[in-house]
Amino acid sequence: MKLDPKFVQNLSDAANRMRISAIQMTCASKSGHPTSSCSAAEILATLFFSEMKFDVSQPKHPAADRFVLSKGHACPILYAAWEEAGHLTHEQVMSLRKIDSDIEGHPTPRLDFIDVATGSLGQGLSCAAGMAYVGKYIDKAKYRVYCLLGDGESAEGSVWEAAGFSSYYKLDNLVAIVDVNRLGQSQETMLGHDVETYRKRFEAFGFNAIVVDGNDVADLMRGFVLARFSKDKPAAIIAKTLKGKGIENIEDKAIEARIVDKNGKGTLKVHKPEGDVPQANLNIGNIHIAAPNYKKGDKVATRAAYGTALAKLGDACPRVIGLDGDTKNSTFSEKILKAHPQQFIECFIAEQNLVGVAIGAGCRDRTIPFASTFAAFFTRATDQLRMGAVSFANIKCAGSHVGVSIGEDGPSQMALEDLAIFRSFPSSTVFYPTDAVAAERATELAANTRGIVFIRTGRPANPVIYDNNEHFEIGKGKVVRESDKDTVLLIGAGVTLYECLKAADTLAGEGIHAAVIDPFTIKPLDKELIAKHAKRVGGKVVTVEDHYPAGGIGEAVCSAMSEEGNIRVKSLCVTGVPRSGPPDALLEMFGISSTHIVKAVKHLLH
Amino acid sequence: MKLDPKFVQNLSDAANRMRISAIQMTCASKSGHPTSSCSAAEILATLFFSEMKFDVSQPKHPAADRFVLSKGHACPILYAAWEEAGHLTHEQVMSLRKIDSDIEGHPTPRLDFIDVATGSLGQGLSCAAGMAYVGKYIDKAKYRVYCLLGDGESAEGSVWEAAGFSSYYKLDNLVAIVDVNRLGQSQETMLGHDVETYRKRFEAFGFNAIVVDGNDVADLMRGFVLARFSKDKPAAIIAKTLKGKGIENIEDKAIEARIVDKNGKGTLKVHKPEGDVPQANLNIGNIHIAAPNYKKGDKVATRAAYGTALAKLGDACPRVIGLDGDTKNSTFSEKILKAHPQQFIECFIAEQNLVGVAIGAGCRDRTIPFASTFAAFFTRATDQLRMGAVSFANIKCAGSHVGVSIGEDGPSQMALEDLAIFRSFPSSTVFYPTDAVAAERATELAANTRGIVFIRTGRPANPVIYDNNEHFEIGKGKVVRESDKDTVLLIGAGVTLYECLKAADTLAGEGIHAAVIDPFTIKPLDKELIAKHAKRVGGKVVTVEDHYPAGGIGEAVCSAMSEEGNIRVKSLCVTGVPRSGPPDALLEMFGISSTHIVKAVKHLLH
């Protein structure tokens, strides 16, 4: 490969200018990661000014190559690259880590050139793989996806989940670059500078792995060319670098000496994106599905209704996709696979990657991703979801098999913390549909709602209680039973709503009348409706949930009522580690059956 | 290698008897995973009756080899192995999945031969690695650790975190066995029967990897012998099997025909454990550390005090160990490393494995593990912690750098969901020490408390407010400010307690008197103390926390007061995605500073 020596020098000069800028930023902010930035200067310079095709004036151009900085703590060098490209001014990058600046300590999509927030290590490659999958199979476009990882973070299992996925799907439009600078935060990494082992690992995971000198722009260019020749395989550039490269003598002069052409700034041009990508009008807010089609009393699991609605969403919007972690026959996401095979991504048993791929697939509004697995196993991706919130990601999660009502499979499969976790993320929406009609509407509303949306579905088939034309809204609960003789308010969702209704029947037989509310969304909670009825019945409320106490329906209601005064809430929930057994027996044993509700009501009223 | 053909036949017969029993169990329970059980019949038979050394009458003998069934859904074959060994009766195993039986749908330590619950895939190898690390470096004993994984679950990144760890620490007493039966739950696995790729992956991760026919006991025996020759490397047996092996003809007769010696049951003997292990008297409940040594007003971060106390615990009990994920210089766990290098395990940037290793290290009461990293990164191990609760595991987690008060590093590093997550696990204990004295005592109490214990520590150095001889108890809060003129109760912890005190000063200047409570533990919460003072001041409470709303201090207090009536709680917390900036400015911007408290109090009182 013959390279123009002047261009190589220009690139090298750019890397050093970026390095200097990154050091200046971190000196000004008095914190940050200058050494991790410096090791990657040549990588970023080569990517930005030789390899990638993008549009500086429109960083999220749909046809542009994507770049994910998985080692987010090295963001000063990324900011410096955008400065070198002319998108940021030096004054802007010098505002690093200031409270009124979007040049944050770790990158977030508050900046127009960031697709996903990073800073929790090991997550970038999954997001990049999601983008690459969409590029290759959905957009069928030419754009490529580059992801820069640190060596230390390659200890994160999520990296290998993403690697296995990427080779399985032959993502030859994906390039992982590992900045092997040898040093972690507190000591040398497990593999140090052993680039051969990195090469073997990526090769074993199906990558075309190429070792280069990561502080040599010419060698990096060679590596990227080889990566382009990688057909049906993703590529990994194993870049051996020095942490803090270029700052042995911290004085500007020592570094500046390496910049051969001092007037070189601005001479490097960025390659514009080539080719078109198809329109992807997600139409969020206006996606409609055919009305549910059930008979009241039909026994249908909410997870089955979720699958039905997802398939209908697939009809309504070709950019709605389903993703699953080898549970599609249990979560019923297989219904969209059957109806629209191109709108489904099997992610196998790797839930962190499932969520990461979904987040990546949703970037730049290319798709509306619906990820599903057992709700218990979404806990595996809690950190990815947490970062999804920081990314303002648009991802829908349907978690099935919640609570003790799954029965015989036992506690390892029972989600009992999921409401707490999904409620905790800022601006999340949490649906807990009780019947099949509600579940279909929740799924439709989820597609039309931006942000992290969780749909909690159940295993057991329970009777349909709503009309097919019942109207559902986010934050609007349903009063499913009321009379003017009510002296207590019962709140349940899913299986426990049926227990509430049963309890209300029993109580009515004893002359005690109970109103029953189905909240539909746990976040936002219909505070007004609950407060109104709580007051109407005299301030006595019983909540019942197939979930542990913390962060669930009980705490959500207590917190919503906490400023009212004069409302007493008794919360029934699962308090110990459950066990295998028949669902009904477990509801009874763990204190959330109708008999427990009846007892709690009597206790509260006396 | 010459094998006794009769012994081989006996083993093979045993595998078939186990297979039949597993099928009988799942037929009786009408659910479960007979096919995943059957593929592993020969593996279990060979392990139990040829390879492993253990004591049937004392399954958790400290000197015995350990076995972890990472593919927990195959537990019927494990139960059948213990039946074959004479520890369980056929009647017992036939109670599979019944509510009054500990023979659960996935294994839990309710059974005396289970160390860790499994059923959430990919977690077993980390626990096994923790046991092997303790065996090799702490117990310095001969026992070996065997872990059976499914092929589908090897897509979980946590498997590769554990693999990297195991080879780094040269755990040649660890054998991973992968049951490559080709099929996942909903379709073929990514690699199908491509055992060569499994071999390459484990080799690249530093294992001595051996491919065998996993339904051939002789070939398995050969594999285990080779594994014993693996010096300074863990071994991986890649066992090619058939899912549902032996049940093509489900009739008992067809299967029974393969059992050559029908009188063979009971002829196989188990090898007894050899060698001794040192005593490991953990002395839980009676571990005492030297008193804290601070001056009131000294500025000390609670994370630093945690490190100090951990080092003291290391003095007091040689079985207290620290583990970290390459953040030891930030969490201050490096203090125990410096004081007692043998009592520290660096787990690098792989938090799932960090928690899994800690859980494994705590098994059979060999150690009291204290795992630390940024609290935000414990979210990466939420599923491991959830399973830890199902395992009744004894693990202490110290999460540092909580909330917006970490400042410039930005939202990716800020734990704001951690209280919700750690509170959600049944029987967890959650400490939130405000000052250095409290942090030392929290750490000491953690060592003396079984179960999942979380210690929430902060980044900023704040003044010591407690006497060195202040006495702390779990579930007992501290009234840090009170007068008989109080008309409002403020509750804060960590940084927000200081804000409460500042607000109380400001309010006092305006004639409004506020009591201030430091809860010390958020779970259990000192309900009595809070209720008493809430009533004393007239029922007005303001909670303030550096955490998102769901599942935090506010909801814990609301829920604790929910049955009281007449107590109004206003909760201040972080409600949006934070950003980089100086800590104080962030407390102000995100609504949890003293000025916001003052405003909330005035609003509540008028």
C-alpha cells in the first residue's frame, strides 16, 4: 500500500494538535483522563480524516458512518477531533466539565455528534453492533460503524456478547478498535501489551483481527484498509499504544515540536457520506394498530397479547422491530418474527447485548426497537438501561414471567424487582397491563412514546375484562369496581387485580364494599384518580402486587399520597424469597391472594 | 489410558438410571427440562462416580470438591445424581417442583448440596472461580471446583468475564464443562455443534480446552484426566452431546434396555474428599475493629473511612477479603490490599464477575467477601445480586461515588438507582453512613451481618459529626438536631444530611425550628424513631436524597409512615438526568441543596 507521505504527516500533525487540545482541556477542568485520551490520538485522527465518511455540518446524517467511543472517559480526544474537524471551537472544548457546557466529563447525546452516552465501560460495542445490523439488514446502506474500546474494558463480558453477535450476523460493516494502552485505572490490565492474545480472542469470536501500532497513523490506515476487505466478518483493529503518548514532557513546546507543518490545521478534509439511506419515518405518536379482538372472559396471557400487538405494530410500521434473547416462544415476540421475519433480531442468551443492540438500533431514529425476555433477565442489563436513560434512548422492553405467579420454575425466573428498577430511570414509562386488551394498548402506546418504556407482562392466562374498544392512556388508571357504599380502595395490577376483584366479592358478601383501581401505568401513576377515590372511601387503601416491597406499586402509591394527609395505605407484596409451586398456592403462601386482601381490609377497617 | 470396561459400563448404566429418573421427575411435575437434563447424564455420572471427591453424608464438607450447575434448568439430572449417590430417595426427587419440596424447578441452597442458586444463565462460572480462588490461594487446599455450563449460556458475557479471571489467576483447580447439546430454548444456538469454535474461545481465554464426546463416559474420563494435568491453567471440557439423549423412545423399556447390569445400582462408590482444609472461623457477630480515630470537623470521605475500616477488619479476621473492579484507588479498598495483600482479589473491569467471585468466595463460610466499585457499576451485576438473594449469599458490597455530588465526571458515573436496587432484594441490609465514624461502624456491622449488605459511600470529603465512641446499630437512626420548638422533621443521609443541617440553621434564623434525623440504615429503616419525631413536630416531614425518586429514602419513609395517617412527607430528590459540574452547583441545580430544603419546608408549613 502506497501512502502519500505528506498526507501521513498531516494526519500525524492533526493527532498531535488533538493531543495538545485534550491536555489543555483537562488541565483547564483540573480533572478528566488526559492519558487515556492521548493514547488514542492517532486512532481518532485516522478515523476522522482518512477512514470515516461523515458530514461535519450534520453529524447525525443518516448516511454517515457511525462512531461510538466505548471508552467514554477518553472523550477529550473525541472533542478535540470535532474541534479539528471544525465542528467545535477551541473555546467550546475548553469548557470541558463545566456545568453550563455540554462538553461533559463523559459523552452524552446532549452533543449533536453523540449517538449513545458512554462512560460505563464495555457497552459501546453492543450499541455499535445494533447500528451495524440496521445498516446492513434494514437500511441496506453503505454506512459503516466504528467503535473504539479500551483494553481494560475488554474484560467486560458485554464486549464478548457483542462480539459473538456481530460475527454470527456477519457484520462486515463493523470495525472494533481496541486501544491497548496497557494500563487500567488502578494497575496494569490483565493482558498488558499482549496484543497477540487480544487478536486470538477476537479471532475466536469470529472477527478478522488485525494488530497495528496504534500510535502510527500509516499503520492504522493499513489496518483500516484490511478491515474493509473483511467480507462477512466484522473486523477488530488491535492497536498497541502508549497511555499518555506524547505527554512525557508536558510542556506545550515539547509536544508542539512534533507538529511538522504548523500551518497544517484545516488542511485535512473530511470525506462526505456516500450513498443514500432509505427514509425511516417512524411516525411516533401516530402509529395505530387494529383493535384488540377478544371476548370478555376469554383467558389470554398478557405476554401473548403483547406478541399479537407487536406483530400488528410490525404491520403498521416497517421500522418497528422485535429483539429477543432466545425466549421468543415464551415472550411471544415470535409473532412478529413469523409475520415479518425482516423485523426481528434474535440476540440469543445475552441480555446486556440484547439491550445494547436495541439501543443502537434505535439511534438516529432508524427503528423503534422492542426488546423482550423474561423480566427477571432484564435485570442483567440494568446498567445498559441506566446508560440508556443517560443516552435519552428510545427503547421498549417487554418483560414477561413476572412474580410468583409464574409458579413451578421458581425464584430464579421470577421478576420481583423489575418495577423498582424500571421506575428508577428518569423519564421512563412503566406499563403493567392487567388483561389482553390493556396489554395490546400498552404495546401500541409504547411504540408511540419516546424514552425507556417497560411493559410488564405475566405468564398466566387470565380473563379479558375490558371491552375491545376501551380507551387507554398513559397515566390514566381504570376504576374497575365502585359503589357509593365503598369504604376501602383496592389497587392491584396483573394477577393481583383479579385477586382484588375476588376479595371485593368476598367482602361484599360480608357487607364491606371495596372500590378497585387498575393503575395501567405504574409510572406515571394516576395520582389524581387514586387520591380522589381514596378520599371518597374514607382514606383507606390496600395495594397488592406480585413484586417485592421496594420500589413497587405500594411505594409508588404511598409516595403519591404522601402529601395528601389522612390516607392510610396498607401494602401487600412478596416479602421473602419465593419457591417452586403452583401459582395460586404461591400467591397464598406469599401473602398476595384474595384471602390476604380480605384480611388486610378487615384489619384496616377495625 | 486403560479403563476397566466393567467400571465404564457401570458408569454408563448409572447415567441411564439418572436419565430415567430425571424423565420420571419431569413427567410427574408436568414441567421442567428433561432434554437439557438428558444431554448431561454422562457428564454428571462421570463427575459424581469417577472424578469428584466428596462426602455424600456431608455434601458441604469443606474439603470436598465443589460442583456448580450453571445450567440450572437441568437440575433434574443433578437431583438424579444425588439419588444415585444415595443422598436423596426416589420419593424425594419425585417431589420435583411441588410447593412443599425443596426439590425446586431450579436449584437453590435450600438443598444441602447446593452452594449457589442457578437458573439465570451464565453466572455459575464466576461463583466457581471464586471458590477455586479461595481453594488455591486462601484455603491452599486440594479441593477442585467443577462447573457445568450449557452451550446456549456461553453467549452470556459473564462467562467470559469469569474465564478471563480464571486464567489470569491460573486456577488449575477449576474445570468448566460445556454441555454442547446444540439447541437453545427457541432455536439452535449461535454455534450449534461447532465444538472447535468453543475450543478456540476457551483457549484464547487461557484455558486448556479439551473436546470430548459428552455422552461417552470413557471419553469424559479421558477429558477429566487431561484436565488434571493442566498446570497453571484452568481446564475446559467441551462436551459434544445430544439434547434429549436417550429419550427418542420415551418408554421406560427402551431406555432401560441400555442398562446392562440391572443390579448395578449402588455399586458405584463416591470418592471421599482427601486432605484437610484450614479452619475458617468467621466469627460473624463478634468481629470487632479498633474505634474510629477522627476529630469532629475533620473532612473525610465516607469511601476513605470504608477503606480504613476494611483494613481493620482484615486485621481482626484473616478471612475478611476485599475484591474490587479496578477502582481500588477510588473506593479505597486498596487499604486492605496494602495491609494484607493475601486478603484482596483484583477482579478488573468486570463487575458481574466481581460479584459472582465474591458470592463464590463466601460459600461454605470460607470468607467474608467485601466487593467494591463505583455504586453505579454495581448495577452491572444486578442479576448476580438478585440471584445472590435467592442463594441466601453472604456478600458485602461497598458502592462509592454516589449521586450528583460526584460532580464533573457526569451522569454515567453517578449512582442514582442503587438504593432502589439494593433495597429490593429480600433480606438485604442497606447502610448509608453520613460521616467517617458512621462509615467505619457500618463496615464493621456489615461484616457481622449475614446476607446481601450494601454500604453506600460518597466521593466528597465532609466533616466528621459523630464522636469516635458513638454507638451505631442496624435499624437505628440518629437524631442529630432537635428542640422542643420543632415544627418540621428533615431526613437526609450522606451529603444531604449536611444540606439538612444547613437548611435547619437558615430556618432557625427565621424562627422555624427543624429536627434532623440521619437514618444510618435505609433498610431496615428506623420507622419508630421517624414516626415518633414526625408526630412530635406535627406530622410534617421533608426527605432529601442524592438519588432518583423511585425506591429511595423518600419512598422508604413514605411507605414506613403510610399506615400512620396524618403524616405528610415531601420528598426532594434528583428527578432528571444530571450533568457534569461542581458538586455544590449540581445539588442546587437538581433540587437537593439546603436552599431547596428551606423552600420545601416553607411550602409545607404554609
